[in-house]
Amino acid sequence: MSRANAIEVSDKQRQILERWISNQAGTSYRLVERARIILMSADGTSNAEQARRLGVDRQRIRRWRVRWGSACEALVAVEEQGVRDKDLTMRLRALLSDEPRPGGPCTFTAEQLTRIIAVACEQPEDCGRPVTHWTPRELAFEVANRGIVEAISPRHLARFLKKTQSDRTGASTG
């Protein structure tokens, strides 16, 4: 098993990270955890020991150790330019923040989704549809026909309604 590389943390960086840890009420849990990971890594604590102490998996420790290591040179360069503590704090916060998740942005607004649910609660016969129950295809056509959305696939609509139903009943969809 190979030993993880130690990472470097300057005195200024350490002060900022320690301030986040000591001010847990004003700092997000994730940021506090990541600050602990960085400081423990800089102090030479193994990934396995950190995982045990923090109650997380070693992959999480490794991920933040690697991310910090890849930004280390840039952080040193910024500090050498005499950046203010406030600016360094913002850079560290950005470095230890979540990266954007995969997938596209939400296609529909909350208002559109609410209106789709309202249509789904109506009787299809009252809307002039020749069915007794909504099918995803019929409902997708109706909400597009009303101009609620430009288009929505029946499959996407079915998944959305299934999730909405399970959220209301507290059931798990899995």
C-alpha cells in the first residue's frame, strides 16, 4: 500500500482553515470537514486514520488531498503577490467548494411544474380528451397544447409525476 503524499499549507492558509474549524456555527459542515482533511493531511495523518477519525471513506480524503495538491502552486503564487487575507479566504473557499454536478440545468420552472401537477389533477374528459385516466403521452400533449411548456417527453413527465407522488406519500423510489 503506497503512502499518500504530504501536502503543503502556508501559515496564512492554516490560520484561515483553523478559523473555519473553530467557527463551526458560521461555517458549513462540508467546509469544516474539508478544512480538517487538509490540515490533517498537512500534518502527515494517513488517509486511513483521517477516514477513521472523521467517519468518512478514504476516497473522500484522497479527493480533497489531490485537489489541494493540484492548487498548491497557484495558492503560493497568489500569496507571494501579497494578496489580502479576504481574497485568500475567498480562493480557499472556492477551492474547497463542491464542483458543479453532472447533468444539465433544470429545464422547467417551479411554476411550470406546479401547473403540470394541476393539469394532472384534472379529469381528462373535462379537457376534451377521449380517455378516462391521464397517460403520460396524453398529459404531455395537453400541457404543451396549453402552452405551459414548449415540449416535454412522456417519459420525463412520468418520472416527474412518480417522484412527486413518492415525495407526497413519503415512499422511496429506488
